Amino acid sequence: MQGLTPATRYIVAAAAVNPAGQSSFGLASAVFTTQVEDLLGACVLYPVPKSSGSVASASPAWGSGAGGELVLARAGDNVTIDGQFLRMRPGIYSLHIFAYGLSRTGESTLAALSLPPAQLDLSYAETAAGRASDTSYVISRTYSASVAATALPLVGSSSIISAALVLFGPGSNGAAAAQCEVGVARPSSLTQINAAAPPAPPTSGQAGGYCRLLPLATASASFPSFSGTLLFAGEAGSVHVRARLCGLSGGGLFPLRMMGYGDLRGGPDTEGWGGVAANLGWVEADDNQAGLFDVPAATGLTLQTGETGSLLGRVFVLFQATTNPSLDLPTSAALAACVAGAADPSLTAVEPAPCRACTHTTGQSETLSVVGMTYGLDWLSVWSLNPGLIRPDLALSPGQSVYYAHPFEVRSGETLASVRSRFGMSVAQFWTLNPFLYASGVTELSVGDVVCISVDWQVQVGPDGRRICPLSTTSSIVV
């Protein structure tokens, strides 16, 4: 039935008839009340990488993965924004909305949308009672704003569902401290349905999405170094899902599911997440605690708005390892979750960064020889870096990560030229072993950078500039 008025009682009647057109039994009827449309968006803030100094901690459900919550709702001709900020460093922050929360360079792309008032005063008079410890701020501040619905629509082709809200500060020149992706919130009550929807993708070209997984506090002890981001790319009818997940300690099969809503408030909650909408499969951890998820054409997913399986603005959940990933799993088994946001379409060509420096993720039927040739090395050099591989002649498992070079951390006083000279590497060889650095346009190294090196023992030099293994004119070599 279409065209019904929300919150209105209707009588539905039905009768069965025989071939002669006569009722075979009496009229049956029932009274029901239509549900109220609820236009809601939810946004759970988490620290932007390298900004943990501004967002010290978070709600108990998400550990260090959040710095507050925002709820967006339509009220007549306006959209109201209500926020609760927890454990933030005191100061003045500004809130901005971005069309894409992830781009090729890792920076957000500012949309032509404003979010007045822009400033949030999270400052307070610091006292002994105002701080739980030296690193955990316990202040709590609320934020409310009202914006014209035409500026921040929750439905339609310019909907802000899947957009990114980014918190900058503290201070007028503060960097991005935290961000969140606007998801489809769970309804306010059982008598409501959430009619908010993500925007339509571009009419031509590729649409993109991403989902930065936030580890649950309940799983942080077992997976202390977990991280991972899902990347979505494709057009109508086909979505390519790719991710490299890191810190999957213990090994096993980790199921990945899409939920009905995009609401992370309150932590893991199957009902709040809207139940399982799609089972994407599972990720298998390798010897380096890494896992590759790569589905070129995910079944049941789409980037089109209004269609069943639309992924933007929905929650994706990675569950802890199980021996049977097809079984229904309780939310207590959730390892991490995220809301799918809109990404720069150019991300379709971006390869997820490796979990560990100088590792290669294998494709179909790759061997150590193939890996070595990719980086201008021989198979024996690659084998020596991976002691867990006891049969170098066998094909590697697809998605397996193997070391192809030695990681080296740059120290004070070292330059790109000095590092190359020290290990006997040519310019071409250095960039071949460091493709991510080359793609980023780096021209010089900084202290703390980790680069990939392969040693040429005959020309390697020590700190004094002398060759460690000089060429010998004799036929015998002493080891």
C-alpha cells in the first residue's frame, strides 16, 4: 500500500472468493496504525590519525575510538544537530562538513556546505576534580544547532548521509582532531521508521566509499594492534570491496557483515544496528597477523540510493575468529565496526597500504620467484626473510603477506642518499623497493621514516664510509 499518512489508523479488510465471484467465507478485517517517518542521522567521533593528543579517550564502548556523538534530525524546515562530547582536551573547536572523508591523499575534500555556528566551546575551569588522570579528560559538553533543511538534507541526491563531520582544534589554527561518518540512525521508537537515505552516486564514472574500522573496547585486550579500512568502488549493480586488516592475532576466520542501520551509538547492539543485512564472507589471518579481503563483485551490495543493499551510511562489523563463519554470531563476538562513508571516486585505483612495512600481498598463483622479480630481487633473498615458509618452491596462498625487503628506520642525520650509499642501493632499486614513497612524491627522508632496503654486501659501507665486504682479488672468501 502506498500514499498512506503516517501515524494514522486504517482498517484493512480482505475476503476470499470462489470462481463464480462469490465469497467463500466472511469478511476479515484488522486495525493498524501506520508508522511515523523518522529522519535521523548518527555520527560517532573517533580520533583522526596522528591527532590522539586532542582526543584523549572515549566512551566505554569504543575505547579510544571515539570522542563524542552527534545526532541529526529533521524538524519541520530545519535540521537539528545535537552533540555530546566526552573526554576532550579543553579549548575552542570548529565543526565542518566534508563531502568525502577519505581521498587519495588521505585528506578530506571540503564540500560547499556550511554548518553554523562553526565553533564549539569545550573549555572549562581546570580543577583537580575536573580530570581523572593526566591523560583522561572527563569533561562533558553538549552542542546544539539548527540549520535550514535545504542546507543539510537527510534525503535526496544531496543527502549528507555518508558525509564526514570533522572536528578541528583546539584553537583557531588547530588541525583535524576527530571525525565521523554520518550514518542512518536507528529509529527513535518502535513506532517509527527511519526514512533517511544516502545520496545518489555520480551519474557517470565511479562512486567510492570507505569504512574505517573502530576496535571495540571489549576486544582491545585480545587485539591491541588491530586496524583496517574497507574500500568500496564500482557503479550500479557491482561493488568491489577491498581491505587489508592488520593485527588479527590468534589467526582464524574473521566474518564480515553489513547491518541494517548506520548507528554506532552505545557500542555493539544487534537491534540498534538493525540486524544483519548482508553477509560478505570472511577474512583469514596469515602468519604476519594480516588479512586481505577482496571481493570484485560483492553480492547484495550497491552504491545506489534507495535500493536494497545500499551500503553508504550503514554499519559494517568484523567479528572475532570462528571455525564456522556462516553461523549467526552474537554482538559480544564483534571485534570492530564502522560506518560506510563517501570517498573520493579516485580511490578506485588505490591499493590498501600493507600492515607491515616491506611486505607484499600475494595474488593468485604467485611464488617467491614472482615476488622477487616484482622488486628486482631473487627468490632466495625473499625466502630468507620469511622463516615460516618451509617450501619455497610452492605457490603462496592468495592474500598472504610476505616480507620482500628489510625494514629500516631512518635516524637523525641520515638522508636518502646516505641510506642508499650505506646499503649499496641504486636510485632505481630504492624506489622499486619503496613504491608507496615513490607514489607520494617524497624527495627526502625524515627521522622515524621506515624504508625498505636490500643489501648489496659487496658495496655496502659502514658509518665510517668504508666497505664492509670489499671485493677480493683472491679466489677464496673467508666468512
